[in-house]
Amino acid sequence: MVRKRYQGRSKLVYLRSSHNIINPRRYIDMKPKLWEPFFINNSRLPVVLSFIAPITIWAISLGCWVFCRGEMNKTTRRHETIHFQQQLELLFVGQWLLYGLFWLAGLVRYRSGAKAYRENPFEREAYNNEKKYTYLEKRKRYAWRHYIRG
């Protein structure tokens, strides 16, 4: 059991050591922009998905969960949390549909699956801001819109 402080109040957070899954009760008093997904380390899901994807997947955000091949560092956690926030804004399914449409448009435009992935506005926002420690706290809703190229 770990005791953390949030806005002057003490909160108890329970950690399961094998997967670093954090108790969802911590979300009760928090603003949605500070929510984080459940991180699952040492998962085989990214390995399996890499066989059908145009890139090698290290971590992937699917709904409330982030699956990673190994142990996630802070940069990867921030990158995937940006994707989680994007999914919350578009009610998960909307983000997945738009992600696919942007990827298909990029595939036609660039003729490369890897280039289409990197030029996707969701990925561009995440990569451009994954090293900024306070980005998630200051991020405006629907910030990914500013990364759409015409």
C-alpha cells in the first residue's frame, strides 16, 4: 500500500506488483484530464499485433488498458496516456474509427504504412509531447485537431 497526496488530500493507492494495475477508486475526485489508463507490462498482445501491423508495436492503448511488451518507462507511459485522453474525448470508438481513417488516408498519400502511422494526427500529438512532463495537466481537449495536415 502506498500513500499519495492529491490536492492536499491523502489517498491510498493499491499496487499489484506483477502488472502495475492501480485501483480505479482513485478517479472519484479527479478531473477526467488527469485520468490514466491501467498499465499492463510484459504483455504478449503487442507482440501478436506486430505481425499484422506495419510497425513493431512496443505498447498499445486499447480502451482503459495499455499493454506493453516489457516494462514501460515514463515517456512511454505519457505517450500512451495521451492516446487514452484522445480516446476519452471521442468515446473510444470514435478515436479508433478516426485513427483508422487517418491511417488509410496517409497510406494513400505516402504509400507507406510506417509513414502513414507517424503522420497520423493522434500519433503526431503523442510523439511531439511525450517528453513534456506537464503536458497532460495543461493539455486542452481535442488538441489532436491542431496536428491534422491538409
